[in-house]
Amino acid sequence: MTAPVIDLNADLGEGFGRWPLTDDEALLSAVTSANVACGYHAGDPATMRRVCALAAERGVRIGAQVSYRDLAGFGRRAMDVPPEELAAEVAYQIGALEVFARAAGARVAYVKPHGALYNRTVSDAEQAAAVVEGVQLAGGLPVLGLPGSQLLAAARSAGLTAVPEAFADRAYTGRGTLVPRREPGAVLLDPDAIVERSLGIARHGSVRSVSGAPVAVRARSLCLHGDTPGAAALAARVRSELLAAGVELGAFA
């Protein structure tokens, strides 16, 4: 029987200037793909350059984590951005990160929306199409998103590689979508529960929803949020437990 293969991704470079947020160096020792903030919800040029250099040094794939223009709200506030404007802003963010990826001897390997934009493109076909148009403007790259989302449907329709992901530390509804962060219990904090969920996703393709019912979640990548307490230690533990269970870790891009 072939061993399951999964990618581990995390959000990195989410500080700003003198205010660090994620333990980028430690997380890069655990993950296989790095979603690097591109300055619209977090991050700045020096941080982007540093994270790209660290990722390239460790052989970690560099992904552009694109967002609505919302530094004050960390990209988690709902916004109505015209499609043409959103497509241009997505391409702009990818292009900015590509400069630093190339300087480090690597390339931007994929794109993943962040926060409110990620959630919006689950069900909003127009915003999803705008994100995909921005990815095409930047040369066309794999798109990482929620299974069954409008985003991945738009990526496939455009001829791009659509990569489904699951979340180790987020609660799921019975429809397989994420419980909104504003609701109690939306973010899992118990390390044992997060490890158990990671193993369930990687080995069996399923999670338990908030109602307790199993939900199928077929994912090629598993996301670990970098801004939760103890994120680096948790990512290292998840990596170790997956390997011990016979799961192979490998980037998708």
C-alpha cells in the first residue's frame, strides 16, 4: 500500500517592521511550503526578503499569501473590492514577492489567499475569478484553497493547478467549510486535538465537524497557522507525528 503524501503549509512573515508575529525560522524547520505575507495584510519588504532567503536555504516552497489591502485589520475584515482592482492587487503582491524569491535563488511556487479574501472566495464566484485573473497576470501558478470552493473551481477552469487544503487547527461545519473565527471554538488550541486531526486528515481524509459528525476532507496540503500560541513547537510535533505514522511529507509545487 502506498504511503499517503501531504504538504505542510504555514503563514509566515506576518510581522511588520519592528513588530514580529510568527517564529519564521522555527516554522521553516517544520513545514514544506511557506505562505509569505506580501505587505497587504502583514509583512514588509525587509521581512519578505528575509523569509524568502530562509525558505530557499531550507528547500521550502515559497507561496504568495495575497490579501485584501487591510493592514489595520490583518486582512480579516470583509471588503468589497471591484474585480479589476482585486486582480491587479493580487498580481502586484505576487510580483513583489517574486523579486525576493528570485534574489534568494528560488521562485514563487503557488498562491493562497489570506483571511477575509480566502473566506470570500469559497462562495463568491466573482471575487474568486478576480483572484485567478490576478494569478494569470503574474504568469499562472498553482492555487491553494478550500476543497469545493469557487476559488479552486475558477482555477481549474482557467487551466491552473487547483490544490485542496485542510486546516489542522480550525473547526469545520457539517458542509466542510470553516467555522467563522468570530464564533466560539472556531480555532482549536489543544495540541493533542490538533495532532489527532492532522493524522485523520492525512491518513483518512476526514475530520469531525462541530456537530460531531464525520466530514470528508480530501486535501493535498495541511495548514498550520503561524500566529497561534506555541505554533512553532506544535508544527514540529505535527510533523514528527505524521512521519511516525508513516505519512510522507512533500511539497505539492
